Amino acid sequence: MAAFERPRYSRRTVLGGAAAVLAAGIASPARGHGTAAPIRAAAARDGELLALTEDYQIRRLTVTDGRAETCGPAGITLPEDFHPHSMAALGEVLWITGAVELSPDRSLPALVRADGSGADYADLPVPDEIRSGVATSIAAVGESGLAVAVEGCPDPHLALVTSSRLATSGDAGASWSPHPLADGLGEGYGTRLAAAGERLFAVVADGGGTQAVHTGPPGTELAPAATATGAGRPMAAVWTEAGVVRVFSDLHGEVRESRYTPVGRALESAPECACAGEVLAIPGRAGAWIESDADRISYRMEPR
């Protein structure tokens, strides 16, 4: 098990490099479809909404009549060599997943911890078999738990997701435990996580768009629960207060929705989704998500 080591130099290649390819390729709309979303991720922290924008800035997000807009910066400066992907808050601390560029053709999964004193790399276990990759989805579990999807491939020079692993912490990132999740994904898509109470929900997809759902208590190996062939690229897993997990996926440029129980049992097919663009969960706000396309960011909330 290799621990992440901070590189000895700093560089950011926003439009190139393995880290940028991984972080951008997994977060953006399906290959060859749609327009890049104006925001990459969203999260709720202490009642406020935050957005990670395409220019690697973390900004405040305001909502008026169902329309969301990015506004002033949140006062968080990310490390210069870090390519962010997703984020979630645990109390007042914001955790940001992504990749760090070790060379133009190699990156490793990385995690940044941001609090009132600044933002810097946190320890994150990277499996020996992932020699190039990115930390994708993140979920806060209870008052002090975290789960992070650590993904990539064994070839240090390829920006592909062939394997997915979980790193979980029960003590707010002070220590971590690694857990297997999925292998043989081909050119797979990034894992999506959701958490409620003491249960974690993960959906991972291979390059053909077959999705596999895994569930279980955090800190353990999650159990396979359901498989959906040809479901597409998972964009968001939204855990509602009614106890239903809504999974939004991109299939050939169209947004599809599947619904599951917390233990991963597939429910009846959801009605045709009226969503548009990229769908982003909002960790920290149950039943809420963002729909983001080229010219509009919409805030949605599951009726209580």
C-alpha cells in the first residue's frame, strides 16, 4: 500500500497532462456529447452552498427561484499542482478529491483538506496497483466519517480508470482503511458515492456503461447489490430523506434516472427524467442536486 507523496515541484496544466485528462474526462459530459458544465462539483457546508468551477476555483453558490449562480470566492486557494474533482464538507472542513500531476504523463489520486487556516494535501492511501489515477467521489458519513473513491490503472502512463477502490476514515481523516470495490472496468467511469446514517452507497460503471451498485456500512468491504446493463455514465447519486437513492446517468447525451433502496434493491423504473446537462449531487444536503449546462445552473430538491 503506497501513501501519497507530495511532488517536489509545482505545476498546473489545466488543458493537458494526465491529471487534467483524468479529472476533466471523468467529470465532464459523456465523450462526444454535450457541452462542458460551468461547474464541476457542489457541496453544502454550514448551511451555505459551494461550487467548484471549471477554472479550479471554489465559489459560493446562491439560489433564487430554483436558479443557482456562482458568486464570490469562498476564500480557499488550492495547491497549484492539484486538479480537483469533487468535494464534501465534514463540519467546517471542506475535503476536495482530485489528482496531482507527478509528470506530464502521470498522476496519482490526491485529497486536499481545507479549513480556516488554508488548504493542503491530506494523507490518502493509494493502492500499489493504481500507479496512475484520481480520487473521484467523496461522501461524509456521520459526524466524523469519510469515504473516498480512489481510481485508476496499473500503467503509470495511461489516464484510464480500470480499477476502483475505497478509502474510509472514521476519525475525520486522521487514519484510513483501504477496501476493494471493482476491477476489470476497461475504460471505466468514475464511481459515485452517497451516504446516510451508517450506510454507504456506491455505483461504478465499466466502459460499456454497465453499472454495479454496492452498499454496506462504511469501513467494511461493500457488498454487490444490483447490476444495470447499458445504464451509461453515472453522474450523481442522491440520497433522499424518504430513503431512496436516485442515480442520474448520461446515456448517449440523454439523462436517465434509476432508483434504489438504501440496500441497493432496484425500484420500479423512474419516469422519464426532465433533467438537463450535467447532474451533480450536493453532499451535505439530502435530496438536493444541481443541473448544470452551458448557460444555466438549476437547483433541484426532492419534495419532503
